[in-house]
Amino acid sequence: MNSSREELRAAVDRWRSSQKSRPPAMATHKLIARVQRGETITRDVVLTELPSGFPTDAADELTGLLQSFHIQATPMGPGPSAPESPEPSTSGVGPEEAVDVETWKQRFVPTDVVSAATRTAHELQVRLRGDDLELTWPAAESDQPVLLYRLVSRPGARSFLPEEAALVAVTRDTRHLDRRTPTTQATNFQVWCHAGADAEAAALTQPVLVAESWVIAPPMSVAVQQDGIDVVGHWQELLEGSVEVFRVPSSEAYNPARLTDPEFRIGGERTNHAGFADHAVDPGAYVYVFRVRAEADGTVQYSPVVVRSMTVVSPIEPVQDLNIAARKDASGRTVLDLMWTSPGSDRVEIYRSQDEPEAGIDQQVQDPQSLLRLRVGELIPTPITNRLPDGRVVMENTPWPEGWARIYLTPVTVRDDQILPGPTQVLIDRGAPITSAAIHQRVHHQEIVLAWPMRSREPGQEPSDDDYIAAAVQVFLMRRGGDAETAIQGTPHVTVSLTQYKRQGTVDVALPPEGCDVVLVPITHQDGRQIQGKPLTLAYAGLDTLQYRVVSKHIPLMSTRTVAVKLRAPQEMTEVPPLKLVYRADRLPLDYEDGELVALAVKDDETLSKGGHITTARVGTDWTEDVWVGKAPARGYLRLFAVAPAERLAHLAVLDPSLSTLRAR
């Protein structure tokens, strides 16, 4: 269609205004000027003027718009104006128009050696358009009206003649967009010019080498993304060479010379054949620059750079240190003061519930819609009251809801459409605690005496039934040094009610001889629910039990008797204190100093006795094969005692056999 320049500008401006990714006005002005000069507009021409990465569908739309306009060319200085359209019958190729290379291979006259030897070639200019190479060269000097540029390439080697290389394109333009996939990392490109009265005549003239360059193929299909606190990238595996990676702050990226500044290179001398990982990046805005380093024609050369922008954000972090302090306010209500360390600039919300939230919710990022499924409860509306210089946040006077026996508080970090719960904290309204308790050892069991939880009262005032707070006390056993809060979630070893304790005066238990920790928990009831109070932990060191047997035999005509002693233990003992057999004529001895020593020894083994005492390193569950023998008066009482400090004797029981074996009349 024939249209005015004003109509063309108006149509292009309307198209530009409708684009989501609006191109620069300068780019569309250049394209309008090319239409005015009578140049043929193709998709490649449009893409050379638009920014790299511009959507191809929008570029196609603009190409169709420009091709629908035809304007009389404006003369550009002396000489004839460009023809309205190329004549296929005479020229064979129009401006900026690549043609069927297979057809043109047959049209060109063979190159003679003399013409090929005349080389005054310029360098090709190379830049990237997506994953394609845009090659640009200077116009040849000729007085002929038609110049055909013959672009050829040869992987890994130079060509002396254009016939030795692959024909890439034939064009009257001084640029070409090479969309081919490289077959080698280093490729030699040459541009030869044929000049003539028309395209047919030009093809029959000897070519002149106009431009030549080695081109190192850049990394292909480069993708960069953040992975946790790292940045990683991937590309098609290199054919040869290595990829240099530069991390350039966005504030420096405006200067092209800084894009490959060694200051910003990362990864050292790694080859990065198929990708890279940046483990040392801090949050911020960067431009990642990639170029291939490879050898060509005996020298190290570099590819055009590939650029990817990346804003690195710190990963969303949970609140790990939620601190809760419960207190009474002026009105007597229980309120909570909360404090936590702020996780950067992300928002923190605190949720509360009566029931325990979903287990393990602090291990992965969630979407906000999952809050209901996670059972974190309701959002606490209390505002933040202070932000401290060290980054901690304070929320004061959060009320404890009326009637709640326990409260679960869960901090949730919020960033856009992501949430990350932190560890849930639980507080329990435990009432009055057990303030003191003690374990008393008996031979076959233990007795626990405790101060039953009670309300405060006047000194000397007798307690009433209402003064006793706890309805019962639960007893839990756990390994030494265990966590009491975890232990009380299990099954109690013993439960004693207030009535039982008043009647018995103790809590009778059977504790393991190897020892354990004993956890006492007061129990109250609220709204039909059992409420555990604050646990009190007692350490029980255990009890070693030793049994002995005494066999006496009277010596005829003598006032003495022989005594034989054997030992055993219900559980094997490997730390046995010295044992002393004590004699007393009138009654049973009460301790190892309450009578006379009966010296004992094992025949032919002096290591099992010392100073008349039994000394052995081990006592098993069977009666000892060794027998300790001694002499005692014919009449009186015998008894075996352990000789050890009081701390050891508190955890050792020497069980007497039948009195008949200890007494002789």
C-alpha cells in the first residue's frame, strides 16, 4: 500500500504503545528510516534493531506492519536513490536479503589464486542476539552498483579460497544473523565481495576478501538461577576450551569494559564445561557474564560475552529464638512478653493455639494457604512494642486466653507468597509446684516423701481440703540426665492420689538397681482435662545388693569353730568394697566396728584377702567358687559388713542369711 511517512510513524507509535515490553523509541525510528530508504524489511533486520531478548512474536508483528508500508525513498546525498524493490530477474538478491545458498554455490565463478592472495581484510564485528551470532562488516569500496557479500565459515581452520569453506549467506547487506548451531568451538568466518552491474554479473567477477575473523562460540542456552544461598548456572557442554565466569555488581555493569574485569572473575581456573556454582555470593543485584576461552590459529581468543542479570536474595529464615516470659499484670491477669531476633527484612507473625500444631512444620517453606492445615491457631493481634539495636523485636502484654491450660506459640516468617514457621514453644499453666521431695531406700523397695502442692496460708494454720492444689502426683522414670518434659509425655510408673498419700504418708516405688532419674509431676483437673504441673526431678543412684552364706563347723574338744563364707549378687557387681566378718558373743553386731574381726582367707590365693578382710574384684549371680575360711569362737553371733565410706554404703545392701546360720549356742 502507498502511505505517507506520517501514517507510518503513527502506526508504529500505536504498535509500540501496545507492547508490554516496550522497545526504545530510537530502535523504531531507525526501522522507519530504513523503510524510507527503500530497504527490504525482514525479521532479521527488525531483530538487529530491537533489544536482545525481545519477544519474537512481537518482532514478527512489527515486521509485518513495516512490510505493509511502501514509501518513496528519500535520497541520502549524491547518487541514485535506492530502487523501490529489487529485481529478481536481474539482481537475484535484494538488500538485507539472504538467499538460497545452494543455488548461489553454482553461480559464483571459481576463485583464482591471484585474486585470493590479495588480502586487505578488516575484522568482523560479532555480537550475540539471543543464542544467534550477528556478524557485521564494513562496506567494500567499489564503483559498481551491485555488491554481493559472500559469507563463508570453516570450523577449526582458515580458508585460502572461499570454495574451501561452507557458504553461510549471500547478501547485499553488511550484516548477517547466523542461527546455526556451532559444530566446533572456534570457527573462521570470511566475507568476500563480488561487484558488478547486477547480481548475475557480480557473481561472475573475482571476489575480494573484505573481512575475516575467528569467532569463538559462546556458551549456548545459558540458564542461571538461585539455589538456596548459592547461584548456579547451566549451559550446553563445551566442545573444547573453558568458560570464564564473572560476577559484576549491577552498579558496575553500565561500563562494558568492567564486564570482564579480572576483579570480578569467580571460580578460579575451573573449566566450567557445562555450568558453574557460586557459593560465595552475598545478597544483591548482579550481572553474571560468561565467555568461552579457547585456542584459535595458535592464539588464545575469547567468545562474545553472554550476560544474565540476577538478583540474589537471602533465603527465607525461620525465627529460631522465640523467648517467652509469663507474668501477672496490674489486674492479676497472666500476660506474655515475647522477644525474638528479626530474620532480616521479612515480616514475622506470631500464632497461638490450645492444641499442638502439626509436627515438623519448621522444616520447609510453605504457602500461606497451608496455615490452616498446619494447625498453628489464630494470629496474635498484639502490636510490636519495640525494636532493639541488636535486631531483637519485643511484643509485650500479650494476654493468656481465659481458660487455656496451655498455649502453643508459633512464629511464622512471611515473604510474599512464602511462609516458614519456626519452632513452636509451649507454656503450661502448671499451678503450684512440688517444692521438695526425697527418696528413702528400703531393702526391697523405695519410699518417696514429698511436700504436696498447697496454697499459701497463714503460719501455723492447719490446712483444709481446699488448700491442697494437686489432685494426684505422677511418678515417671527416665535415664539419668534425660529431659523431664519429654519423660512426662509417656506412661507414669506410679500415680498416687491425695487420699492415698494422706493414708500412706509415702509413695512406694520399685526403682531399677542400676539407678535412674525420678520425675514427680503434680496433677490438677480443669474443664475435664488433666493438667500436668511443673516437674521435679530426683536423682536415684541405684542399689547394689550382696548376699552371703556362712557355714560353721565346731572343732571337737575345742572352744572354736571353722567358718566358711561364700558370696553372690542378684546383679553382677564389679566394684566390691572390702568385706569384714564381725563376731560378738551376746548379740548380732550392728556395724563393722561393733565386735571382733574374724580373719578370713582363701587357701592358696592371697589376693582374695587382706588384713583378714574379703577382697574381690567381682561377684557374679552364682555363688562364688572361692571360699573364705577362718576361725571364730564356738558360741556367739557372726555378721558380714562392707567397709566403705558412707556415700558408698548408702547404695549398697549386704543381705543377711537366716539367723540360724549366724548364731551358734
